[in-house]
Amino acid sequence: MSRYTVYIIPHAWKEIKDLPGNMRQRVKRAIDALADDPRPPRSKALDAPEFEQELRRLRLDRWRIVYAVTEADKAVDVLAVRKRPPYDYGDLGPLLAEVS
């Protein structure tokens, strides 16, 4: 199986840097693992038919890694790392605009 290229948008990189130390390490390992398997069993597809990319989220305790998978380019774009609640996935459009 070929590896995917993982990109982290600048906004998401800032969110990762602001995480508590132990969670930052877990998030970095989870993002690194997306290169081998962008659809791990514990991830969930987000219902967003208005976007052409496949949007997914990966849950780590109360934190969510939101990312887009582009199969044609073999790319994974990490869009956000947010705490839930209160995050409600309402800003997916602007986040995807940063990728384009």
C-alpha cells in the first residue's frame, strides 16, 4: 500500500503547538499514522456532501483531528485540532478554502 502525503495547514499547526504536552504528542503520532492509513477504524467520515474531498475526523479523548483525504493525489490535509465540546464542525468551508 502506498503512503499518503500528510499536510498540516498553518492554522492547524498553531492549534497543535498550543495543545497540552501529553496530548500534543498523541496528536502528532496519530497524524503521522495517517500517512499509512488515512481511514483508521477509529475515524469517522463527516457528512458533508457539499465538499468534494472526503472529510473525516479522528477522536482522541475530547479532542478531534479534522482532516480531508484526496485519493487522486494520495494526500491527507489536516484542517483542525479542536476540543469537543464546544467545537461543532461549522467552519469546514473556510478551513477547506485554505487547502485550495
